[in-house]
Amino acid sequence: METIIDVKPLDNYFIWVRFADNFNATINIRPFITTGISTKLLDTEFFKQVKVDEFGGIGWENGFDFCPNFLRELTSQSN
């Protein structure tokens, strides 16, 4: 199982993540902000509050989150 150890919000709904194996990537989150609780992320100040969660993924206080395995898979698709 993958684990994220650091996350930083970037401009235009991108995030930078570092995995436990020191692999890092920049990921576009915008395609996943569509309906429901994800739309809160359109507030850029709220988007900037992203944190690594207790499961090694990332999330926001409203409960919207991403599994670290899913994020790692996204990085392999963009290569």
C-alpha cells in the first residue's frame, strides 16, 4: 500500500505530493471537483487546507479525500 508523507497545494487546483518512497508528483485535482462535497474545493482558500490524513492519503475537513494508491496510479498514467 502506498503512503503519502507530504502534500502542498499549488495554483489552479494542482497538488504536490511526496510518497513514503520519496517519489513525488504534481497532480491536477480539478477533474475530480464535480458535484457534492467536492465543490467546496472550488474555494481556493479551502483547497489550500489539504492535509495528509491518518491513512496516508490526502483530504480536506469536509470529508473529501483521495486514497494514496489512487493518486499513485494517476501519476503512472501521466507518464
